[in-house]
Amino acid sequence: MKSEQAEPARIVVLISGSGSNMQAIAESCQKQDIDANIVAVISNRPGVPGLDRAEHFELHSEVVDHTEYSTREEFDVNLIRAIDEHSPDLIVLAGFMRILTPDFVRRYKGRLLNIHPSLLPKYKGLHTHKRALEAGDKQHGVTVHFVSEDLDGGPNIIQAVVPILDDDNEHSLQSRVQNQEHIIYPIAVKWFTEGRLSMLKGDAYFDNEALPENGLQLN
Ligand code: GRF
């Protein structure tokens, strides 16, 4: 556990688009539900709405535009440089739509979180809402997990389950899932900053207990 005198944790958030999860975490920090500061928001795309949200919250933001680099490795080296300028305790991927190199993932192992809109290990990758609907699933949801070198494959921390309704379409389902995203991501970040979460040999631990494959269930 963090000691009483510890400085607020330093968080760098990586985004590619809307930034609504970044906003949910920023609000929790602002309300001091989370004892942490977002010290930088870094986007790989210029001009995205998430950068406006960062400005609204008076957060420092930067763009490391992936189109300016000819290889994934070169982009990641520059991204690492930008992140490390801020000496973060935690790196939060919040709708960051880039596949990261193994070197990047290894560098931040155990302090790199991601949110994925499915009940992992189900539906890794893209178009998760569409795939859940097409499969006729009765429930869907969202997962916060530690990032490992497997895409969407690191150990799960927390999930929220969302029922699929008969008249759901991709948009309605996505919107209900997003409501849950904005609840569970701040919870996971809070736990991390309180020293309650860790990753050891590929497993996630909460209060020193190994978490089940699905992680903790919010509902
Ligand atoms: C979310 O649906 C998240 O699950 C996925 O990308 C989306 C990001 O949304 N990884 P936002 O940029 O946080 O609004």
C-alpha cells in the first residue's frame, strides 16, 4: 500500500480519438477520488476531440504523430521519449489505436493499463460490439487489463457486464458499454494508485490475491 505521505501518482494517458475515458479519469482525479495527477495526455493523431477535452481540464497535452515515422519501432522510440519526460508511475491507454512494439510493452510492464470493449478473452481486436450482436450473445461488456505483449491479451483486472437487448444495434450497445467504461476505468486506476494492483509473472493481483481469469466483476 502507498504510504500516507506519498506524492500523488503521475499518470500519462495515451489517446487517439474522443478521449471520453481520459475525461472520466481526469474527473476522478479532480474530485480527488483518485490521488493522482494526469501529467500528460499524448495523442498519436493531431486535432482529435480528446485534445480539446485535455485542454478543458487544463491538462498538458502533446501529439506524437505516427504518420511522421516510417516504422512502428521508430514511432515507439519517440513515444517512449515523450512519455518518459513526465516520469509516470502509470501509463493508461484510453482508446489508443496503435499496436505497440514488444520493447514498448516490456518497458512499462506492470504499469501499463488498457480498456477493451468486450468481455476478454472474448472478442479481442476490433468491431467487438458488432461481433457480439452477430453471434447472438446475451451479454457483452468491457474489460480493463494489464497490457502484455499479446494484443488485448494481458491479465484482466475488472469487467463490467452489459446485457444485450432484443432491439440493440451497434450504436446503442456501444453507448451502454461506454457508460460502464467510464465507471470501471477510474476504479482500476484508483486501485493501481493505491498500490492494490500488481502484475506478477503474467497474472494480475488485487490486494495480493491472484485475480480470476475474467478479473473482478463489477456487476
Ligand atoms: C473505448 O470504447 C475503449 O474501450 C476502446 O476505445 C474507445 C475509446 O473511447 N479501447 P474514448 O476515446 O475514451 O472516448
